Amino acid sequence: MSHSRPADEAAIQAVLVDSYKAWEAGDAAGMVANYATDATAIMTGSLRDSRDVIRENMALAFAGPLKGSSTSNKQLSLRFVGRDAAIVISESGILFPGQTEVPDTGKVNATWVFEKRDGQWLIAAYHNSPVLAPGQ
């Protein structure tokens, strides 16, 4: 039995690319367009427990400290869990205006949980944690 799922992998990649592009445009609604309504996002110090809450928080951030920012993302793995779930692991970070690379202190390891609902891949959960220097 083959574990290759190129169509599903491409659909998941498209969701991520659309979310990254919306971030770069400062478009909070676009950034969460492919999040499940009951999605969760956990980042240092915060739990956002629905797509609407994630969108509201991102809109505030895009109008404030994240204005003009983009993201840097290096996918480390993608694996399927059953027929309708997938986990993507990436090393990510925020690029602020004028930056061309994310400083080591700004990098995070991110976990994206995807669920296929009604034939569409959606982000069901996101979590990140700072990347630590070796030995920490």
C-alpha cells in the first residue's frame, strides 16, 4: 500500500501558502479563511479558541506590532494521521519591515494540525514554541 498522497499534500501546501500570503497583506480574515470554525491557536502566553478569536487577535496585531510584517517558514515534515488528519511541523518566524531573515531568537517550532472536512483541508490547531539553542 502506498503512503503517497500528492493531491492531499498539494491541498495542504496551498492552505499554508494562502495563509502566509494573507499575513503578508495584513489580511486577518484571509489568514484564517482556511481555519476550522473551532480551531485553536496556542502561542506563548495565549490560547485562542476559535477562528473568530484568532481573526480578531490577528487584526489587532496587523494594525499594531505586526504591521508590515511577513513570515518565514521552513517545512520540516508533513505526515498523515488516518484518512482525514495531517500534521505539519515547521520552523517559522516573523520578518519585520526591513528584515531579510529571522534572528535565531525569533524562530519557533510550529505544529499545524489539519483536518479534512467535507473534502476540504482546514487548519484545526496551531501551536508554536521558541527554538532553543543546542543544550538549552
